[in-house]
Amino acid sequence: MGLDDRKLAVLRAIVEDYVATQEPVGSKALVERHQLGVSPATVRNDMAVLEEEGYIRQPHTSAGRVPTDRGYRLFVDRLSRVKPLSPAERRAIERFLVGAVDLDDVVHRTVRLLAQLTRQVAVVQYPSLARSTVRHLELVPISTTRLMLVMIADTGRVEQRLVELPRPIPADDVIDLRRLVNEKLVGTRLSETPPLVQALVDESVPHLRPAMATLSTVLLETLVERHEERIALAGTANLTRGGLLDFQGSLRPILEALEEEVVLLKLIGEAEPSTTRVLIGDENEIDNLRAASVVSTGYGPGSTIVGGLGVLGPTRMDYPGTIATVRAVARYVGELLAQN
């Protein structure tokens, strides 16, 4: 059965009041707080229909009602309008992120900021090397037989490796090696570099080939084979701020899930470009998170997505405010990566 506008207005009011007060919502309070234009008896009838349809439920012996996962889903999809951030909030985000000195600092500032603004648990994936491109490769001579290889990705990630050469090489050869690897690899996605690295060896002049062969082995390890993804987490203490009905009364499964990086990557690492994903309660594939909601999106310079970020909290979440904050922070981080 489809819900008419009045019943949808009642559902919206129940969600908004419950999120704000943490208390089950009764018909009398709804009539007093919201201009619904009908009597408490009519609101009670509407609530009975909403309960029958599975959008609200009655917890224990309380006279009030609380939204179900299904009710929150309808609210997010049809009833809520994303709250624009205030100019002060926008300035705070910008100021907080602009001071970052390097990529680690960007990630740590971002995760702390998300946790503070949303009052939820925040999760930020470091820019994924698999999705990055090579910005620059530097070869720094340490001795005649040792080089430091420094790979800088377009996302600001920096990887360093030591290269032990088979025999001493002069400084001019190091300059040639640096020029050749940059000409071949700069601007290429890391995941697409292996055939180019092999070509570097094949195309080398004979006297450079032994050094290039050694360098190429280290290059492959740096560019392709070490793609461990990293995650930053903040705001776990925010889980304790809620009411008795949050997380079905137990934080333990949530805390156990948050300790698993694989779980966190699954939550936010699969973000699509320019979409915000909202998973509510039972929509989560991970059993331990069936009492939680997750709001996540992808971020990156321009239209390129290099990682995901998001927040996790109780299903009793301020969805419009949280969605707006997650989107805004992702946009600012993307702009920051594009500038640097």
C-alpha cells in the first residue's frame, strides 16, 4: 500500500524527533511539535498504519514509537533534504584542511574533522596506490653502488626503496637512468606500469642494462607488488554517546568490526565517483554492523577516485546533516589533492 502525503509527513516528524531527542515519539508530542494540521487521534491512526507497514515499531512498553530500518530508508530516499553546510562550517573545513603539510597529515586531519563534525566514527582510506598515477621518480645516489628510489604518486603518496646495483656506476649514468624511467612512466597508472618497466630493460643501451635490470625489479616491487591499503579511524568514543536503543544495546560487535581493516575497506573502499552510499542497519552485509548505518563516498582530484571516506554510527543518525558533511569533506580533500 502506498503512503499518502500526510502519513509521510508523520513518518518524517517521527524520524526527526527521535534523532533529536533519543526518546520514542508519541502522537501527542508530534501534534504539539509539528504543524501537521490534524488531531492526535488522526495521527494515532496514521502511526498504526505506519507500524503495520513496518516503518515504525514500539520498543518495549513505551507508549512512543521509533523508526525501523525500513522507515529510515524511506526517509533517506524520499523525505529528507540534504542540509547545506553553514558558511561557518565550510570555513572550518577549509581552514582545518589547508594547514596540512603532507598526505599523512591530510588523512589524519580529514578523519578527525569528520568525527568532530558528524559526532560519529569516521573512516578514511589512504589514497590507493592501485588507483594512483606516477607523478615523478627520483634516483638519489647514496654511493657508487647504491641508489635511493623515491616514487611520488599524483595523490601525494611517497614510496622509497633502496637499490643495490651489481657494480659501480658514474653520476652521468644515474642521470640517464632517471631521465629514462621518468620519460617512460610519468603519468601512467601504477597498475599499468609492469609492461613499461620490462620495456625499459629491453630498450636500454648495453652499458646501462645491468643497472636498469636491477632498478626495474625494485620498480615493480614499488609500483605494483606492495599495494597494502591503509585506513585511518577516529571518533570511536562517539559510539557511547547514544541512547539505550542504539546498536541494539551492545557495542561489542561494532567495536570488533572496527578492528578489522578488511571490514573497513569493504565499507568505504568500494565508493563510486560522485555518489554517496547510505547503508542502513540490515542492509550492511557485515553481520556485526547490522545495528549501524554507514554513509560513505569516494574522493580524489577532479573526477578521479583514489580512496573512500565515510562515517559509521547508530541507525538513529542525522542523515541529511551527515550526508552533507561527508560530501563536503570529500570535495575539499579532492580539491586539496588536485592543487598539490
